[in-house]
Amino acid sequence: MSLSVVENYILEVSGLKKHFPIYGGVLYRKIADVKALNSASFKLKKGETLGIVGESGCGKSTLAKTLMRLYEPDEGSIMFEGNDVLASKDKTLLYKNMQMIFQDPYSSLNPRMTVGEIISEPLVIHKVGTKTERRQRLEEILEHIGMRTGMLERYPHEFSGGQRQRIGVARALALNPRLIIADEPVSALDVSIQSQILNLLVDLQKTLGITYIFISHDLSVVEYISDTIAVMYLGYIVEKASREELFRNPLHPYTKSLFASIPVPDPRNRTRKVMLKGDVPSPINMPSGCPFHQRCPVATDDCKHAMPDLKNISGIGSEHLVACINVS
């Protein structure tokens, strides 16, 4: 996989799908599928941050791990800088250019390895530099994340949650990747520590020109760090727009309900809640048509028959895409 640059997009994803089989019965055969990810498509420009939001279980983490080929997709394509990521069985160049920050800073670090070993492991695996050069690289990375070189010989249990997540960020930076996927990197941290990690990611983007995919269920966090935001529901991207446009004018009924759930601290500024009926459908037994129609306050009979395409809404802007037949 060569790394030729095509236009201004670093990542182009089309029709990405991932289902997990369920086995059972006396003969232990496949009896169903968990439809975790269904036809996700988007483009991401260099140096920008794409925020992905949605309820727990909507497929955000599955999307992240499928992009990293920790899960192999069932269908779809992933183009990184114009090159087909899925065309080669060799993942070496993929991992040199795309890295991931995991949600839990406690379980994502090997407790038997020192911080120096954890951060330098990608360099060792990919045979980058000599031992001296790797040490120099470690010192550069620690300077970026605001940690001292004396911490390299310590173990993960000797650090706080925020420090551990900084170590996770440092590991992702080791190979100097172009794209980092951050899967809810601050959800397990205190609010004050969250702001430190978010500011660190923003500073790294300005300094190193990194592109991010930032996954979270916290809308305020996504609003702070993202340039563009995609909203997911039951494995589908149902709306995608710039941060300013999406928060100013959410169009999909599900997006409106998400935004209406944000607490307003001023009692004089009360907003009308969009109450959703029913529960989230099971990804094992997906409803026909639009997956949101059973809970949607504006659903019609047409919504039961076909999943609407993610289409551009004329007059709004080229970046506002919505998958709803009742929005035009």
C-alpha cells in the first residue's frame, strides 16, 4: 500500500458493515447476527477532527475497531490517502499511519511493562530506529505530553487515571501517525482531568498536524474538540454536519432528541424535551426500514419500508447530510 495523496481527504469510508454471528443449539450453528455496524460512509479531511456521537451500543466503538482492522469488515471500503486499506493482508503500513487511543486507561496498558517499554513497543515491533534513537524518540514524546523522563522506569499502577491516559496518548504518538482514533478517551476520567486531556489533544493537533476521529457520548466534549460531527444510531450514520451547523440546526429527529437531553443549568432557560417512545431496538432483530421509526415522533408508514439514504439537504450547506425522508 503506497501513500500517495489524493485530494484533501485522508480517510474515505464507504458502506462499511460489521456483523457478529451468534451460535447456539445442539449443533452449535449460527442462529443470528448482531448487526453492530450497518453501511457507515463518511470522508475526513486532513488536520480535522470528526466527532462521532450516539447512545451506548450504537456502533461507535465497532466502527473504530473496524477502521483499525481489529475487526475485519464484512462489506465496504476504507481508503487511506487514496489507497485501499483492505486490499492488503499486511497491516504494517496501516498501523504506522493510523493509531488508536482506547477508552479505559487502566485495562489498555500492560501492568507488567514499564512506561518506557509500553511507549517504545510500537517502535520495536516495526523495527524503527536504533536503541539510542528510540530513547530520543521517547524523550520527545514525553515532552509533548507533559511528563518527565524519570517516569519511564515506572509501572502503570504507579500513575493516576489522567497520567495513564497520557501514556496511552504517548503510545499512539510513537510512530508519528497521520490519523489517531480516540475511542471515548476521557469518559473514565474526572471532569478536571478530562479538560487536561482534551487540551493536550488539541495542542498536539496544532503542533503535529494530526487528524482525529473522536468518539464520545458526551455532546459537550464533542462540541469542544470537533470540526465535523456524525450522529450514529443502531449502526447507521443518520446525520453529519459541521459542529456549528449541527448544534445550531439539528434536523434528524434522533439528533434533536439527543440535544434536548442536554441539561440546561439556567432554570429561566427551559427547553421543550423531545420524548422518545419505546426502547432502543435490538441489533439482533433490527426493524425494517428506518431503524429509528419505532421511536420517532414524526414517523410515517413510508419509514417502515426502506432505510433512507444519507442525503444533502439543499439550502443548508454542502456538509449537512441527513438520513430521513421527512426532512427536506
